[in-house]
Amino acid sequence: MRLRRLELNGGRVQNDPFWSLILPPTSKGYADAQIDDYGLVGNGRDHYPWLPGTLLHLRARFSHSADELQGTAGFGFWNAPFGDPTVCRPALPQACWFFFASEPNDLPLAPAGPGRGWFVATLDATRGQALALIPLAPAILLMNQIGRLRRKIWPEVRRRLMISYAPIPISMQGWHEYALHWRVDGCSFLVDGAPVLSTSYSPAGPLGFVCWVDNQYMVATAKGRFRWGFLPTTGEQRLEVDGLSIMQDQE
């Protein structure tokens, strides 16, 4: 498996004896330590290597707990919708992955409450059922300001965007085994062999693999609040990965 190493603003990637993604103390700007395979195919998302029928397995641990880690981190499959960090080329998002987001991140993934912490999620905004929402976006944002209307509207928006979400109820600092079975008819996420989420939602693909730790944050709520930026980090942060395996399902 060929992987690109991406090291931005002091971020470091080592592979001895296992992958270590290291984020240094950062006072300003975007810092990232990352391995991926979508960066090997240029800007052509149609050539990303992975489709439904893919199995991901690895062992991972973080240097900090969910209460202490700053920024975002994780691993899984996505389509780099906001552009590769080295080449900006936006697209509508698709993803199925294990994802961490610290405060003040707030992503519209959780059914209720802030979309942050250590969780698994799926998303596909590229299908026709999702694209049909684009002309309605101003009205949806307006109605989402009213709680009783939001409770009726937002579940349908989540369904059309194929959003599924579940928190991961473990310590991030110990070694754990993570597995993702991305199928045509859905996705299954397991931690230490125990199911965390099984959903019928499945991104269409093709997607690329990514594993990273950075100092970014994004707020994008159902009420239309949107902002993003970079968080200062006062100490070194790490994501360590061993036994990385991605293969096509032979069933």
C-alpha cells in the first residue's frame, strides 16, 4: 500500500516501528501530520482508490484524552471535499470514518447536541436526494431557527445526506483495534471487535484513505452558524497507528 506523508507547519510523520503522526506546539497557522493515498492521484477524485466493498483494520492510540486533545484527528475514507491541504479544489463531501473533534468544533453530525468528541460517522452529500436540498437551503436554515420545526426537518436532512453517527465510548490513549467494513448496503464500525455502529448508509465513492492529526476547527450547525480556524497547541500531540490494513472484500 503506497501512502503519502504530509507534514505541514512542523507536523512530522515517522514509521519506526509503527506510524507516528506528531503535531508540535503551534501558536498560529495550520499544522498537520498526515498519511493518505488520495494525494498520490493528483486532483482527480474519480481516480481515488477505494469503493464500497472495502475493509479497513488498524490499531491506534492517541497521546491525549478526548478532553485534552486539540483540533481534529482520525482515520478512514473521504473525498477531500475542501481540497487537498496542498491543492485547494472543493467538492461536496463524502466520508465514512473514525473522527475526533475538540471544542469549539461543532459539526452537524450528531442527532442532538454538539458534533464533537471521539465518534464514528458517515456522510454523502453527492447523491440526487441531497442535491435536491440545495435550492431549499435558505428556507431550511430559516426554519431550523425554530426548535419545533428543526426537530421535524433536520431528521429528513440527515437522511438525505446519509448522516449516521455514534460516539466511541473508550479511552483514546490506550491501544485499541479499529475496523470499518464499508459495503454497498451500509457501513459497520467496530472497536476491539465490538460493534459501535451499523448503518444502512454508505458513501458512493470512490474515496481515499486518510489518517491525520491537526489543529483545525470548524463550526457548521443546523442553525446556519459557520466559522473555522486554527487552535493554538501548547504541547506535542500524537496519533500512533500499527497494523494498518486495507483490502477489498472477497465475499
